[in-house]
Amino acid sequence: MQMKLSKKLSSFILCAVLTVAMALSVFGCNGKQEVKSQTETEVKDAGPAREEDSVLGTGDTVFSLTVADEEGAETEFEIHTDKETVGEALLETGLIEGDEGEYGLYVKTVNGITADYDEDGTYWAFYINGEYAQTGVDATPVAEGEAYSFKVEK
């Protein structure tokens, strides 16, 4: 009798543990992986870049980046990198953050400024040489001398 009760109890506990594990895997994974270049504390304290911070990164390839906030105020950066894509270079320097999704990196924060379409209908538009980019920032190869920009749009 004692053995039967012990087996039932063990089966019940195992079933409960498996149920909790399945629930966590279903509700804990929403299909998005958050990509951050700095810790939460550093990002909150960082704020927009200052003038003396306009040259960022290390590497042989150089490109320019302009960040235009919602009011149109622009901040210019000179990025030095050895990374393959613009997204990799900007993540490395800490200028951008976002969520990795089905279509690549969804940039939510640029230079400490957050634009989140889900919250207020704004988003960061990515431009190459003044033209709306046909590729995402994480799929755009770094090209020497190119001018890239992010602008808050609705």
C-alpha cells in the first residue's frame, strides 16, 4: 500500500513539474530576442551623445551617421569599424538597441532616444545617402564613406 501511494505521489509531482515547465516555455518565449549593447543602467544613464562623443568605434572603415529626433534636432557621428554590417557597428558602439524579430533587428532606441511604434506610433526610419533604405540596418553592408541616418517618423 505504501509503495502504491509513493508511486502516485511521484507521478503527480513529475506531472506538475512538466506542466510548469511547458507553461514557462510557452509564455516565457514570445519569439523576440532583445538585443542590447549595454546594460540597462548604462543605457538609462547614457542619454543622448555629447559633441565630444561624435567619433565612435575603432577600425579601418569609416562612415557617417546622422540621428534626427522627433523635433528634427540632428546629431552627427563618425563611426570607425571593422564589422560587416552597419547594424553590427552601431550595436558595438552602443548607439542602437532593439528587438531581434522575424524580419531582423527592429531598432527601438538610437542615441538614447526611444521610438516605439507599439507605444506611440513612432519608429526609427533608416536612410542611406538620404534615400529610404531598402534593407534593414542589420542587413546593410558597411561601405566606406557612406552616409547613414536614422530619423524618428510617424
